[in-house]
Amino acid sequence: MATGHGVFNMERLFRALADRTRLRLLNLISEGEVCVCFFVEVLGTPQPKISRHLAYLRRAGIVAARREGKWMHYRLAPPKDLLVSRILTEVRSWLAEDREMQLDRARLVKVCCSPGVPLRLQAAPRPASLSGESRTAEHRNRRLAR
């Protein structure tokens, strides 16, 4: 996030990256947009806590959000500052190597794409980063439900 002088607030960025839950959230959105309901399911953390952490990441300028009906979707916000971009690239690389982060990604895929999607998530929009086949099936199911 830029300060009033147009300079990125590096202190805010590093505070945002200094929390394990926020790092786990960044990991889950590293390959595309994800709905909050999937964060709750994958991390086993209450929605208000997830939303607080996402708001922190938004204030730091590294995450963006959009609303689709009642669903909130989050994605990485491409930083305009080259140094910040390099830092986030390195953090994402490090997260991709971390065993817990790999397990989180695997849980996201399982929760999203398995035939036994939890009832509370059946109407939720699937993460954009997952296979095109599951996205095609999702759109087909939505059309049939209309």
C-alpha cells in the first residue's frame, strides 16, 4: 500500500508477512482467486478471523477482493513497486516449498474438486486456479439450476 507520498509502506508489508495465518492465506491464493468460504474450510479457522487477516493483507496492498453476490473472492494484487514484487515472488517461492503450505494447497483441491464437497460449500464458486474441467462442470451445474 502506498503512503501519502506515493511510497510503498514496507513496514506494513513486513508486518503482514509476519503472521503464519496470513502466509497460509497468501499461499492459497498464490495461483488464483479463492472464495472466503474455502479458506474457512481448508484452514479450519472461523470466518471472522479469516476476514480480519484478509483485511490486514488488503491494507498492506498485496491482496485485492471482489464481491459476487454473497461471496467474497480474494486474489493477489500485483504490486506496482518492483522491490515489493520481488519480495512477494520470493515469499511465494518459499511458501511453495513449505510442507504445511503444500498440505493446505492439497486440502483446497480436495475440498473444492472432490465429488463429496461439503454441503455448506456446494453452492460456493470454485477457486479460479483449479482445473478447467471442474470450472466447466460448475458453470454447467449453475445453468441447470436456473
